[in-house]
Amino acid sequence: MRCARHLSDHGPSKAYVIHQATGIARARRILYSDHYGWFERVDRGIYRLTPAGEQALERFAGQFAEAAE
């Protein structure tokens, strides 16, 4: 969810930038594996959020906010 939130807030980003901003050590692997269909590779090492990812952020917005507190 943090990778998806970063992409939603900042637009297409390099996996390394997402890793640095979120502190998620496996960010690159999460984006590359894309198990839920939330991420799309647009260039070498650069990913963006798919419409499915945007919907997931909306669907889980309340749960994500509670987890961040």
C-alpha cells in the first residue's frame, strides 16, 4: 500500500526513489512482481500506478489510514 500511495502522490517514479521515500527494502521486487495488477512498468526501473491500483487505494483508504496511525 505504501508503494501505491507514493505513486499516487508523486506519479511515475523509479523503484529506488520509492524505496528511499517509503523505507521499503523490497520496493523494487514488489513493483516488478505486481501480484495484484497495481503497478505498470513505463521505462527501465520506472513504474506507475494502474487504474486497479487507484481503485485499491480508494477501497482500502480507511484501513490504510488506521495502519499509519
